[in-house]
Amino acid sequence: MILYLSSTKHTNLLDFMEDYESDGVLIKKMIGNFVLKQFVIYDMRNFSHFTEVVLDRLAFGDTDEEFAHAIEEFLTMYSARVTVICEGLSKRDFLFQALLDRGVGNIVCGTEILVIQQEIRECLSDRGMTRYSFKKCQDRQEECEKLNFHCKNVKVAVVGSQPRIGTTTTAIGLCVWLARMGASVYYVEANKSGHLAALVRAYDMELETDGWKFEGVHYRREEPKEDTNFIVYDMGSSYSNQRERLEGADLRLLVCGTKPHELSFTIYLQRLLAGTYAYLLCPFVVDSMKGELVEVLQNDYHKVLFSEYQPELTNSDSNAKQFKTVIANYIMEE
């Protein structure tokens, strides 16, 4: 399924792809003027089942820096492959390198219609465009202070109040932070999203006997056989059929939306776990609303924390303070 966000100039640019539609591949076209970051946060969840997203750069009012930043955000939240049409873009231009740095190698730069169409076909092929080498992850060489942990097989259940609320981003962010702090940690995909398969390919993870490893984190689909400090279960929003795992966890992180249309899901999850200790991690909250939300959502069992924007899936720096608060009881004082 292909989602195409187009300017009025390039409305018919994908009309040549009858072969895709004849094979049953749906092409959804949206025409207009967009702000990419707003689309990613507020609208993309309605199209999360699409596997390909084609962006016509002319359709977006963002600056090049904002556009690249929004794509980085998109890639942390969704598994769709991104193709960007930038007619006449040069390899020397800022946006070209910025897209490569953020993991986008499908860049259409042609100026003649036949060339553009051929490049689009290449981008939407199984291999994608292979002429450009993009970065699969951000290099992280910075030094960080290690912590000492006095725990074994601590089970952390991460569950979202609803789909596309940031559960996987939170679960992987916690795992990456724990590994950087010196803990041994396993991420377990305890949901049916299939995101792990896409992540294995995108980050070129190292194959292990029962799963994969990347930047110190072990990734699994099943319960790990080895002892470790922490096991983080990414439960998605499928908490109704995993009640035993959720209640049996040592720590529970509830990723909860706070917008008006999201609060009903948050309150339902809170009621489901009434009397059970948990942290509520609330993303995308402006400072002026935080105090009011604490009054509404926090109680004797549920402590509210506000998670910050995490632009890259394996970079947990923005939420280091929140993660340290969550696992504070398992840190050994020197």
C-alpha cells in the first residue's frame, strides 16, 4: 500500500504505475500543502498500515532542516519505507545529506519526467534505491557514566493505552539506556505488530542463536533462556489478553496519551490496573498542561512522568532522567 502526499504540480506523477494497482497494490493520493511534523504526529496514525510513503518535497512548507527532522521522527514511530521526491536536488545540498543521515536512501532527484518515473520505480522495488548509501543508525561514541545494578531477571512490562502511542519507542529507548548504563537487558516483542522484523533489517542487527543483538541490547520474540538484569516486554496495546504478564511484572510502564480523544483510553487502562503500581509515561505534553494532568491522572498507585521527544529509536538520551527514575530501586549505590 502506497501513500502519496503530493503538491498540485506533481498530482499525476504516480499515475504511470498501473502495474502496481493491477497487482492489487492500493495507491492513496493526498494533494495539498502540508507541515510534515504535524502530519506525522496527528495524521499518520490513520495510515499506519501503509508500507510505502512517497513525499513530494514541494507539498511541504517545512524548511529543509524541519523536513529532515520530521522524517527522523517518522522513522522512529512507523515502519513504512520513505521515498522523497526532490526534483533537481544535488548531492551537495543540505537536504540530500540530511536525508541520508536519517536513513532515507530513496531520493528522487531527476528533472525529466521519464527519469523521475524510473527513479520512483527503483525506489518502490523490493531492494529500493541502492545508488545512495544511507546511515542505518547514529554513531554514538560519547562516554557515559556506568551504573551498578543489583538485580536479576527484573520483568518490565511496557504497554500502550492505544495503538501508535509510542510503546515500542519507549520500550526500546529503555533497553538502549539500560545497556548504555552497564546493565544486561533483553527486549521481547510481546505483541503481534511485527516491528522487530523491520528493525532487524533496518539496523542490520547481529544474529544470535535465539534472536539478534544491537548496541548491547538482545532482541527476542520469546522469553530469553539466559539470566539477565532486565527483561523488557513490548506489549503494544494488547493488554487485555496479557493480563497475567502485566500483573506479574516487577515494573509496569503505561504509555498514555493525554489529548482529549486519547484520555478515555488512558483512563480505561488506569481503571483496569486500579490498585496495581505503575508509571504513566505521557508523551507530547506542553509544560503548561503538566500540572493539571498530574492532578487528574496521578494517584497512590500510578505515578505520572512526562516523556520527551525521542528523535531516533536507539537514542534514549532525551528520556534518561525518566528511565533512571523508573529503575531507581535497582541501582546499587557505590
